[in-house]
Amino acid sequence: MNSFLKVATNPANQASARRASFLRTALAIACLIQITVPSLGQAAAANAGTQPQPQPNPAGQTPATAQTTAQAPAPAKPQTKPQTKTQPKPKTPTQVPAPVPIQAQAPPPPPAPIKSAAQARIKDVATIEGIRDNQLVGYGLVVGLHGTGDSSQTVFPAQTLVSALLKMGITVPQTGSNSASNMQVKNMAAVFVVATLPPFTRPGFKLDITVSSAGDSRSLEGGILLMTPLYGADGQIYASAQGGLVLGGYMATAGGNSKQVNHPTTARIPGGGLVERQVPYDLKQMQTVNVILNDADFHTAEQMAGAINISLGSARAHAVDSRRVEIVPNTNEDLAGLLDRVEAVEVEVYPRARVVVNERTGTVVIGGTVRLQPVSILHGGLSVNVISEVKVSQPNAFSSGTTQVVDQTTVQAQDKPVNRIDLKEGATIEDLVQQLQRTGAGARDVISILQAMKEAGALEADLEVL
């Protein structure tokens, strides 16, 4: 104890002790600084850039002691390193979309046809099989004509009159001046009577009648048809006809001149027929309902079958061919109600392109759906006129010649210039009509051009010649 105090109280020893204490303190501070700086950097990286909050120094401690206290969590440093490697958000490898498996591409749908359809009810473009009209025909007499009836050379009007008189109890002598062969029938005419009997017609229903002359009568104007029975195809009487005639024309004759308008030998009797017997037909006997198209077309038949199925709510209709669609009714179904629903269905109708030509009258009717292909038309005409003149050749005076009648014939031929019509791709019927009118083509020329275009394949339509 005394020796320690002696050393401490020695001035030289005290100076050495202070230097040693100072060196130890500096060395400790340097070590602490080397340890503390890396720890702060690692903590900053772990906290994603957030700066650590400085902790207050405890009261009464030196700065070295405060730094040593702050380094207390240093042993947990090995746990922060794996966190820095596992904590970051997982990233998709390279954000590359997954490959889409290649699937077989379906073939492209066929091109839609040109819109040329028209909406129409089934009852307007089709009929029900078994439900149809029936034609009637009869033979009778028209009386009351004003001298325009059959002549005496026509035998059957007189025979018909004799038969009609016999039925009424009047006997006509066969010989003598008053015999049937000497009868004058100028005021009557033998006629044929035709009518159409609609389906489900009951007795008492009235029909329109058409009357046509069967002999050499000049006009039926002012005549009255006597009661005439009308027969069906089975030879049975289904109606009778009688009444005054209504003509759509007339004929006037005076002084050897005559004028005629329309056909005065054909007339009508509106409501002149009376049904006496109905055609028997029972809807209950129908096992299937067949709808018959007026114009055969597969596409229209398929469209009609689909529209009927949609209307009925079930697949009960199918197209059998291009003209017939078959419908299967349910058991004990009201067929009248079924037919009502079927006939009211509207379908798309695709009419066939058609050109109708009447060579007798020069009439040409071209439908709106007719298509034309590019074509060049050259049309000319050759007219030949043959003129015959009759001249009288007189001999010279005091000659032995005779007077002769001489025919002089002159033939004139004229070749008309050729007219050219060019129809390019996409040309319409209107373009064709305008070109024909521009060239001054007549009805006969148009008919010839259309027939030639059909043969060349430039007219995509059915050509019907009446």
C-alpha cells in the first residue's frame, strides 16, 4: 500500500501513467469507430434507405460509453443478412407472357349471298297440299242478242235449242218449213261456261262465271245466259250458272264498215254461279301437313322450315325437297289452328331471276334480280322491200297487138348501220334498257338481243318465251 502510494505520488510516474491512459482511451475509441461504421451501413441497407434514429445518451455516461451501448444489437447482425436477401419483393422471372398454344383455325365462312330476298307470308308464296281449287265447265246458250249470234251454218246451237224446248214440253217438227233445220239462230249463241270452285265451299256460295262463244257469233253484247249446269272432272254437277253478261269490249257494224274494241265474244257474270255441291275433304285425315312452294327453291324451303320451327317452338318442320316442307302435327292437335299459324309466318323469299318475252305482242318483262356479265353487242338490221306494180300495156294504133296487163316487181334492200352496246362489269338492267333506248331498238330487236345474250352466257336469268 505504501509502495503504491509512492509510485503514484512520484511526478515522473504520474506523467507516464497519464500517457498510458490516454493511449488506451484513443485505441479503444478507434476500435469502436471501426466496428460502429460498418454496422450502421448494414442497418441502413436493411431498412431500405431509412436512417436510424439516434438514441439519447444516458445521463452521466461518456460518449464512448454511449457508443458502446448503441452497439448492443451488433450480435444480431447475422440475422439481418438473410433478411436482406429474402425480404425483397418476388419478381416475375422476366415478365414474358406464357406461350399460347396454337389451335387449328376454323375455315372462314362462305361469303354471304347478295341480298335479294323479300319478306312474304307463307300463304302468299305457298299452298297446303290437298287444299286446292277445282275447275268447273259447262255448255249453254246465250239469248237476247241483236242479230250478232251464230249463223245457220252452225248446227249445234239449233240442236241445243231444240233439246231445251223439249225439256220444257215444246215439240219442234223435224220436217217442213218450221223444222229445226230452218230455224234462224241469229239472236242466240252457243257458249262454254267456266268457273273455279274454291276449297271448303258450301252449297249456296256464289261464283264468278266466264262465258265464251263456241260458234261464229260476232258479239255477246246484251245477251243473257240460260241456266247451265257446271261439271267437275269426275262428271258430277257442282254448280249452276245464269245471268246477264258483262263485256269488256264491243263491236259496231254499219254500211259494210265495222269497229271492234277488245274481245266482244267473251264476257263475265259476277256472282252468276251458285254452288250446289261441295267437294268432300276432311282435315282430320291429314297425317302430315305439306307446304308446297309456288316456285321451287332449296334456300327458300330451308328458310321456311326454320321460320316454322321458330313459330311453333319445336323442330316439327323440315324441307323434303326444293318445293315441299313437311310438318308433323301433334296428336289430337287442332289442324285449323296449326295451319293458321303456319300461313301467317313471314319468310325470306329468294325469287329466281327471270326474263319473260311475248313475241306475239312484243312485250318484254325483266325482273329486278337479273344480273348481266360484261358483253359487247353489235346489232344491225337488213330490210328487204318487194314492191309489185301492175301496169297496162297498150299496143300501137292500127297494130295487130292486144292490151296486156304486166306486173312490174321492184326489190329494195337496205342494210341498217350496226349499233354497238358495251356493258361493263357491274352493269344493271337499267343500263341495258337505257342503251337499247338510245340505239332506237324496237321490241323485236330487244327480244333478239336478249336471246343472243342468253346463248352467250351474259344474261344470268331464265328466259321464258310466251
